[in-house]
Amino acid sequence: MLVRSIATEKAYREQTKRTYMFAVPAGASKQAVAQQVADQYKVTVLGVRIVIRKGKATKFSRGKHAYPGTTYRQDKRIAYVTLK
């Protein structure tokens, strides 16, 4: 399982509360994420919260006179991991 850390303004704000954000696969459980983070970074995990961020709507066109449409970007699954 691949666990990638996220570096955004919100992620840095969460770090002041000892909470780190990771992008995780869609089928990952909380226990699997906690185990992977503990093994990968050699830390003690206190809790895991998992959130699904819906993909943003994007407009597209099928040509100059064709109908326009809307599609959605892929959903992302984010894990908030609280460390000791």
C-alpha cells in the first residue's frame, strides 16, 4: 500500500495539532493506514480519520457547435493521522 504525505497550507496547519495528512488508496482501512504509517515513519499512531474529497466539476466541449458538458475529476481519499 502506498501512503503519500500531503504538503498544503491545510496540512501544515494540522501539523500544529500533531495531525498529519496522507493520500491513501480507495480500499485502505484505518488499521492498514495506521500500520503503514507506523512502519514507514517509525512513529506511534494514536488515531486515524479518513475523508473522501469529491472531485471538482470540470467543463468540456466537443467542438465549436457541439453541446458542452460537465465531467468530474477523480475522488481523493485523505487520511488524517494523529501521532503521539
